[in-house]
Amino acid sequence: MTTQVLELRNVSKRFGEHLALDDVSFSVAAGGIISLLGPSGCGKTTTLRTIAGFETPDSGQVLIAGQGMVRKRPYERNVGLLFQDYALFPHMTVAQNVAYGLRYRGVNRADAEKRTADMLGLVKLTDYGARRPSQLSGGEQQRVALARALAIDPKLVLLDEPLSALDAKLRQKLRTELKEILTRVGATTIIVTHDQEEAFGIAERVIVMNGGRIVQEGSPTDIYLKPNSRFVADFVGRSNLLEGCIQRNGPAPAAFTVAGGLRLTVPAQGKDRDAAVACIRPERIVVSEEGAPRPPCENVLPGIVTDCAPLAADVHLVVTLQSGQRMAVVEKNLGQPMRAVGARVVLCFNANDCVIVAD
Amino acid sequence: MMRRAVDNAWRAAVIALLALTLAFLIGPLIVAIMMSFDARGFLAPFPPTALSLRWYGTFFADKSFVAGLKMSLALAVAATLISGAVGTAAALALTQYEFRGKAFLSGLFLSPLMIPAVVIGLALLIFVSRWGIFNGFSRLLCAHVIVTLPFTIRSSLAGLAGIRRSMVDAALSLGANDRQAFFDITFPLAKTGIIAGCVFAFAFSLDDVAVSLFLYDTNSVTLPIALVSHMRANFDLSVAAAATFLAFITVLLIVVLDRTVGLNRVIGQGVYR
């Protein structure tokens, strides 16, 4: 007896010369919310379309509730889809849109009306049933599309870039709402997105894809703090990536030599590596003025401020090191005087603030 | 100052051109309509001195005209139905599927618009003779379907263009099969475009002379052909009455459509938003 609602086993798909999905396997447990995260063309949309039944994989299996789905048509899968453009039917009212999926499920009229009203209540659009989709705002349309997808009581809900069409303020608000609704109905959900805020803000597990493959899978915190490759370190969040090699290894912190003669102390590594990348998140670096007292730390790098941009809550600095590298640093904007361009500063961080990934 | 003066002159020129175009389009129509109500029994100078329906009486009393009108209406209805169905199917295939030779095929479907009617008529005459189609109505139907296809295809394409693939996908994911998704989503949204194409096809078929001239026989004389031969023999105002009556049929059709599906949508953008 399996508790996996969805399971993909070694799914591959080729479009002409282009390998869109390369041996993709993952599973989602009942009630789980996971996210497929990756840049455009990474295969995440093909994965979604394969699960929904709009693409047939060349090889591999798609199981929903333990049942093979590869040969099933979309309408035989009971999968709720929220499209990026919402795909509301413009010639139907909001209520007709929400009730559409009940038409072909043998639901009688009274039950369908009740279900529709419940769903509109769930997305807080109770009085909107008689309106046309074109009379609604983007956020309202999105909620109607969600209500329509949930009305059929799907085994699995697929969200395709659910918030990308909305402006930044609204996105934040709807992200919280979306998470609440999905949690309340206990829907097993897959969110496909290129936007890490969308992925990290809603999903409890994130699968990072690139070039048709899964490159890393883990909790949002793990993905951010322990990227397993240069691609993930670069794609997720901002980071300073320094190429170099590991010279000494053992139980003690290792030495990492960056091209240009810069040496860093990094966490202990299992083996020597000629080509590796040290990844340091901008917010892990402490900046202090040259000569001023500074916290004790294992890496102390003097440099000159080349840019200082106060972006609302954070101040983004670019510091050029003596060895030539440019480092991005983020400080909280707590009302301190802005650092002057050209000021001499010292960057401090510990070995544990660095993550070493293969180049 | 100079630039503004040039701008004003330009605008005045555009308006004048528009007015001139309108005058040339509507002027002759008004003259024909007014003359058709002329009470004088001979071809007299414009404007009529008194009004009557005598030329309409002459028109409807003429057996060849009435037979022609019946033939034209039957032909237009049949051609429109076939052309509408084939045009919609072709437009669906052109929008929904990717296949080799798609651009060529869509060019081919629209080509009757660019080929002179005389060439089509002659080519069809040779073709139908080879194939042994000697029935006049069948020959005319063939021809009218071919020449009206560009209208129904183009208009259906415009109607289908407003339908995003994701809408049909949404219907499928909600439990509709392909046929149900077509009748629930695709057809209602493309309906106005399809009907607009049919209106054009009907109007075109109703007054075609050039192509029909090659293909008619004594049992299948259409009204426009009857009018042309009547005009050659004796030119009187029953021709104006016939023209006015044809225009009336078209206007009536448009008014009925306005009541049923909305004129703006049919004649206007056609694309459902």
C-alpha cells in the first residue's frame, strides 16, 4: 500500500533533437506541497504537462495514486490545473466556470450548486458568481481559476507559475492566501515556477531542475543553505561564487585558494579538488571600516566599496577585494550612515559561511 | 506654426478623401434605390417625379427573374452551409495542428481571392466537363463553395485566434473529452467569427456573375445572370428593383444576425475577448 499520490519513474521526453526530460523521478506524498523550480526551458513545464496528460513521455512511468497514467487522457486523471493565464472561459459566468468540472462527473444540480458556492466561499468570492471573468481583477481571476480546479476534488493540484501574472505587492498577499487555501483543503500540490519566492514561500519541498534533469531536491532551507552544485548556488538566491582549488584536507578546516592568490578558510572537505567553487551568501558577510573593531572570524578580506545601493530594507554593497574579486554584500538598513564609495573596509566571514561545490 | 499648418492640411485631405470614397460608395446605391421606385414607365432622368412599386411588380411578374431568385437563394444557402462547415474544419486544422506543408495549404485555401474569377470559371468549366458533372446546379455549387471558402476560412481563423490553447486544456483537465471541449469552449467562442464568414459567403454567392457565367445551364440561371441577359435585351428599371431587392435581403440577414448573435461581434472584431 503506497501513500504516494504521485510518482514519476525515470520519465524521459524528447522533442526532436531536444531532450526535454532526462530520467526524471520523484514522488509526492498525500497532502504534500512541492515545487518544481528552474529557469525557463529546464523541463518543469513539460513535467507538469506530462503529469496532467497533455504530453506522453517517451519512456518511464507516471503513477497517480498507484495507477499507471501514461496512456490515460487528461480527463481520465482527476488532476486540477491552475494555468499561468488562468484560462477562464470568457463566455461563462464565474459560477459556470467553477461548476464546469462537475458537468461531466454526474453531480446533480443541487449538489453542483452547493459545491460551487462552497468553492467561491473558500476563495472569498461568494458574491461574484454571476459576473463574467473579464469583470474581475487579475487576483480575483486567479482565485476563480483555483476554485474551478479544486471544485472537482482532484487527487492532485498542479499550479503553473500561479503568481507570475500579478504585480509584486499583490503577489505577496496572494501567496499567503494560496498557501492557506491549499493547506485547508489538504490538497496534494505541485507548483511549477521559475520564481524562488513562489517556490520557497508555499512549498515544503523544492525540486530544482536544469536541462531536463533534477539537480537537487530538499527543503527550502536545505536548498538555500546547502546547494549541491554551482548551478543551484547561482540560481537560488544571490551568492558570491569564487573559483579555485582545495589544497589541504582533513578534519580541520581546509584551505581554498582562489585564482589571484586569495586564500580562504572553508569547512573540512573529504578530498582534494582542483576545480571547486566557494559559495558565500552576501548576507553572511560582516562589513567593518578599516581599523575599526570587528568580530573574530576565520576569513578577513580587505577591500574598497565600489557601490552602495540602499534597496528599502537592505543595503546592497559591492566591495572590490585587493585581489581583484568583486563581492556582493547585504547589510540591514537600520538607519546607519551609508558607506561611501571608495571607503576602505574589511569583509569578515567564517569557514562555515562558505559552501564548496564542484565546478 | 508651419508644422501645424501642414498637419491641418493633411487632416483635411484625409477627411476629404474619406468623404469622396463614401460618396462614390453610397451615391450610386441611393440613385439605384430611388430609381427603382420611379413611377414612370420608361427609363427617365434622375430624380423620379413620382413614386410607385411598378418596377417591383414587373420584376416579380417576370418568370425568369423569379426562377433566378429561387435558384440564387438555393445556391447561396447550400454553398454557405458547405463552405461554412469546410471552412471551419480547415481553420481548426490550421490552428490546432502542426504539420508539414501547413503554410502552403493555408495559402492554397486563400488563393481564390487572388485568382481572377474568369480564370477560376474557365478552369472549373474544363474540370467539371472532364469529371462528367453536367448538372448546372452541381457545377455552380462546386464553384460557389470554392470561391467563398477564403471568406469562411479567414473569418473562422480570426474567431479561433482569440481562443487560447490553455482554455481547451483546462476543459480537458476538468473532465471534458475532446468533443465536449469543442462544443463547450471552442465553438461558442469562435461562433461569431464563423457566422461572419458565412454572411460574407452568402452575400458573395448571391451576386456572383463572373464565375457562374461559365458554368450555368438553362435549368440553373441565377438571378445576377438573368439580370445581365435582361439588361442586354432591354434595359429598364426592373433591374434597379432587382438590385434593391438583393440589397434588402442582405440587410435583412444582417439585422436578423444582429438580433441573434450581435452585429458588432459579427462585423466588428470577430475575435472574442
